[in-house]
Amino acid sequence: MKLIVGLGNPGGRYSGTRHNVGFEVVDRLAARHRIDMNAERFHAWFGMGDIGSERAVLMKPTTFMNRSGDAILSAVRFYKLEPGDLLVVADDLALPLGRLRVRARGSAGSHNGLQDVIDRLGSDEWCRLRIGIGSAVGDPAAYVLGRFAPEEMPVIKSALDWAADAVESWMGEGVERAMNRFNTEPPSDD
């Protein structure tokens, strides 16, 4: 069993913001694989189903970004998961818009949600998929809580679909193959 967690903030106020790209990737996976995300469990919107030949738990914590680790720790303990069975999907200010970065472990950088997961789990030995939202213009907090500009929308929509592909690759082929395939320039729409 694998646990895929998209980070974001709950509520309509945050829908479509840069900080909620993790939620959007989970929504794409749920739609692709017909996984109902209407249940609430572990302080998260929750769904379970098959992605390829693997059982998957999809989660979107309702604890707000900076306390995402609470929901993740509850699910990891309940399902008795190993670190390699967890993939967290989050936004990244350090990556260019639309660029993906899959990693098997690592620091949180400046991401408070990822830092909370590290703090709660007591380890950084779990997989993460970061989605580039571009560098902050002005106040970083206001930037991540803002929405994408109209000219950014085609790039980010393509990146979110590509990120869902990356999660499927991670599930079916492992983290090394996913890194090799998706830590490159995004495909062009040409």
C-alpha cells in the first residue's frame, strides 16, 4: 500500500492558489482512477483505491499547510507504512514554474508544510514530489497564497497533469525511475 498526500489549505478561499497544487494533483489522481475523496479520516479528505496494480490511499490534510504532519503521521501509523511507501506532493518556490522534482528524501527547504511532516515523522526519509510555482514576486507568503496569472495557467495545468503521471510512475516503477523520467524539462505542448 502507498500513501500519496497532496499538501494545501482547505476551503474555497485557497482553492486554485499556488500553495494548493498538491491538492490539485491528488484530485487529478482521484479522477483518473475513480477514487472517491469525500470521506474524512486522519484530519484529511481521504480516498482509497487502486492505481495500477498497487493499493493507494490519497489524502488532502484539512489541518492547513503548516500542520500537515499531524494527518500524515496518523495515516502512516495506522497503516504501518515504511518511509518508501509515502509520497508528499507540494509546491516549490525554488523551482521554475511547471518544473517537477522527485526525491527519495531531503530537507524541507523553506516549505513549512514539508518541515512539519519531517518534524512529526522524525525523519526526512520519505519521498516527495515538488512542483515549481516560480519565484516569489514581493512577499513570499502573499505569493504562495495568490492565484496563478492567466498567462501561467497553461503551464501549470500541464505541470499538474505531468505531476499525476509522476506519481503513477513512482507507484509502478519506483522512485529512481520516476526521478529519471520527471526531473527533466517538462514536455512542451507543441
